[in-house]
Amino acid sequence: MGKSVRTIRGTADSFHRLRVGDLRVMCDVIPEDTVILVLGIVDRRDLERWLRSR
């Protein structure tokens, strides 16, 4: 994954954050099924609140 993609590890799970301008695309990668599951598209200012609600 490129520079704009970061892995976020939480207490229950981990997922990836893709930076697109001021938006963050939160997704989970399921390699066994070759699937990228988009969990949400969040404005960067709301990202911390979104993460706490997960």
C-alpha cells in the first residue's frame, strides 16, 4: 500500500485509512476473498469522533 494508506490498529480490529484530500476512506481488506470493504468516508475533522464510535 502507498504512502497515503495507513493501518489503524484498535483494541478489537484493524483497518486501513486512505487519505484523499480532506477526506479519509476507512476500509478493511479481506485478502482471502480479494475484497476491500469500505467502512466509511469521513472528513478529516470528524475522524477522531468516527474512530471512537467504532
